[in-house]
Amino acid sequence: WVVVTHSSPSVTMRWCAMVGCEGMRLVEDESRVIYASWGLGRSSLLHFMGWRSLRQVLRLRSEDGIRNTKPDGTRWQKAGTFALDAEGNVRWRHIPAHAGELPDLEAALGSLDLRRPLGR
């Protein structure tokens, strides 16, 4: 697992303490060059402030106790989730239609042949 953030190292470490990043490689991309290389540009106001995103924020707060926090970096950065095989080929991707749309990580894992060793 590789997690790419666009926050400062200190903010990234606080975030990891909250969500758990054990066993993950962390990459800080404050300039957002890596995001751009994967086709993840800036979002629109509708992307993160539209009704679908706001409804998801309210659901997460009421059902799971998850609260929105003050951003470090930018809320304008689009997110993406990718599953790559051992050769580096993209086997699955999720580019959310709105900020509240979360990836199906089971589907990401299912797209990979985990019987083969990962890495090079």
C-alpha cells in the first residue's frame, strides 16, 4: 500500500495516527506533481460542496462519528485510488464523482492476483 498525501509531513503523521497507516508507504506530494501525473487535477466547487458530498459528510458524522476537519493543503485536489499489479499495470481505479464517494477497496483487491508476490 502506498498513500500519497499533499499535506506537510507533520500533518500527514497526525492523520496517520488517527486513521492508522501501519504497513503503508507514505509519500508526501505537497507540490501535487504525483497527483497530476496520475491525472488527478483540481476539483470544482460542486465536487466537494455539492449536495452528494454534503449528504455523505452528514451520513459519516451521524453514523460513524467521523467529522470533517480543517484542511492542510487544499480541498481542491481530486483524489484517486489505484490497484497495480506486480508489473506496475493499473488493474483497477476509482476516481470519485464527488468528494463523498469512497472507493470499494474489496473490488481493488479482487482485481489483483494476490497469489503472486508483489514487488520487483
